[in-house]
Amino acid sequence: MDKLEREKYREDIAGRANVEDTPELVAYYDALEKKDMGALWTVANKIEPWHPQPTSVPVIWRWADVRPAILRAPDLVTPEKAGRRVIMLVNPGRRDVSAAVGHLYTGIQIMKAGEAASAHRHQASALRFIMEGRGAYTVVDGERMTLDAGDFVLTPNGTWHEHGVDASGSTCIWQDGLDIPLMNALDAGFYEVHPDLRQAETETTDISQRLYGAGFVQPAWLRRDWNKPYSPMMKFPWVETYAALRRAAEVSDGSPYDGIIMEYVNPVTGGPVMPTTGATMQLLKPGMHTRAHRHTGSFVYQVAKGQGFSIIDGVRYDWQERDIFVVPSWAVHEHANASSTEDACLFTFNDLPVMRALGLYRETAVTDNGGHQNISSKA
Ligand SMILES: [Fe+2]
Ligand SMILES: [Fe+2]
């Protein structure tokens, strides 16, 4: 750390580090550095900020840009060579760890009819949100799941999984979400390719959804013994998710910050679908403009339906169906449905289970200006 940087982090506040360089101190710092030591007071205010200081910035990736980019990939690389044909969405502040925001990775994957990727497993928790196409499937621990646009599917940490598209289907595009950066930050990442490159389909297609998917009635003989740290139900269909949102919207306005927001849950525990990763779908009624708040936790949003805008740290981000945007931890945010007749739906995945498990969740509401931010610019 040089003089300029040391100066930058000095704070003239009682209880905070505020040490001016002297020739003796500079010599002392140099001597410490040579022995792999350092004076805490030179970095204390930097490494213990008053509030979260994410290097992630709010970003929106518009489908109008992303779709043509991912459609080019099949002409340039084969799935065999690339492993997975994925365009990553990379936060300018998190390029070093390939994160979209915080410790969350996201990418857009394409697969043509008849293609299949090899089976593998990893420590990272993973999910997919289907964006377009027919005939997509995922196999998780022997269970094949058939997938349509808007369906959300888990490939939890440690499970063998592979993806493909039936020969009778069409080119499919989906969003992948993983906590790879978190696993790497914790030095806990592992990856294995299946020894046979394919796994046997030992279960009935869509069995977990058929067993657990009713929600309020559960297979008692199974849930008693389920002890894995993730949901036994892997597929969460759009049709049923949207129907549940609509039913709730008839009788409630939901959260002032999120409208009708429903969390995808592990049906056995009622908790998040995976130990590190949570997911929600929210419905904003026609014309709804939520109040602004801020909280810890990093969020990746995909516009599942409709159009509107979000204001993040004073900047307005207009969005349409299939656009993806991120809200970094502690960023002030509010959402609005721009239509006066149609509802809008936002899918998110997030690291809230980590925040909650470690007691790190904090939330505050914006109270002035009617609970809304002033818009300083438009992205
Ligand atoms: Fe995977
Ligand atoms: Fe929020």
C-alpha cells in the first residue's frame, strides 16, 4: 500500500484509524512488509467499512443483446469441445471471480435439439431457469425432468446431473445460476465428471415433482426420512407458480417492497431450496410501484413476464421480458410494473440462505420522499 492509498483510508473520527505518514513509519511499514506483516491501522478503515461496500455494481443485461450473442455460440463451438456453451454475465466489479453479483455466478446456455451435455457434479449449488425452446430436460441423480419455458429446476450441490434437449425439441436457451464464486471464496469447490459421462435414468421421469408438487399434502412416508440439505423436489413449473401468484394477488397486495413475492421452498423444511441459494418469483400487479428498501444479500433477477423498471441506487433500469439485472448487497432498490393492464413477474435467485444462516441479514426501509428514491439517471 502506498502513501496515497494510506491517506485515502484515514478517517478523522474518534475510534477510527487516522495515522499520518512519517519517514520513520514508512520505513517501519516497509520492514513489516518484507517479513509478511503489516500495520492494521493502515488498512483498518478499509477492511472494516461502516456498511457493506460491494465491488459489484448494478447491471442490466438486455435480452435484445444477450439472445443474438448466445445464438452465435453453436456456430463457433461444439458442446463436446466447450463442455457447456454458455455466455457468462459478468459484473464489471467482479470480473476476477466471474461473478454476476456478489458471490453469485450466472450464465445463458444454449443447446440444440438432440444435443446432450456430459454428466458431472460439483460442490456449487446450481439452478436453471428455462427461457425458451421445447424439449429441454435435466437429469438429477437418476431422475429426468422435462422442462418448459419459465420452469425452474435445481441441480443441488453434490448431485450428478446432465442436461439435454430431445431430438424432437427445438433449440433451448436457459439461465444457469450457481454459487461458484462463494465456493471459491471459501476454498470449498470440487468438480467431478461422471465416469461414464452419462448417468442411468433409474427413476420415473418427473417423480419428485409428482410426489411433492401438491404443496400442502406431502408424501409422509418419504419426507420423514429426507435428510439431505436441499429440496427433494427439483422442478418448480411456471404454470403452477404463476397460478399461485395470481391466486394470492386476488386477495392481497403482498409486500410493500416486493408485491406478491413467493419463495420456492424445500417442501420438507419450508426453508430455502438449497443450503446456500434461495429463489423467489414475484408478481407486481398492474401499475404497482413498490417502496424502496435496502438489505444485505446479492440478487440476480430475470424478468419472467411483463415490463417495467427498477430503480437501484438512484438509477432507473427499464426492463422487459427475459432481461436480467442484479442488485448488489445493501443497494437501495424499488420495482415498478409499467403496464396498467398486465401483471409483471420477476424471478430471482440470491444468497439469502447464507445471510440468514450466519445471522448477517439486515434490512432498512427508505422512509423519506414517500418511500421512493430520486432518480439521478437512466441506464
Ligand atoms: Fe453443473
Ligand atoms: Fe429487496
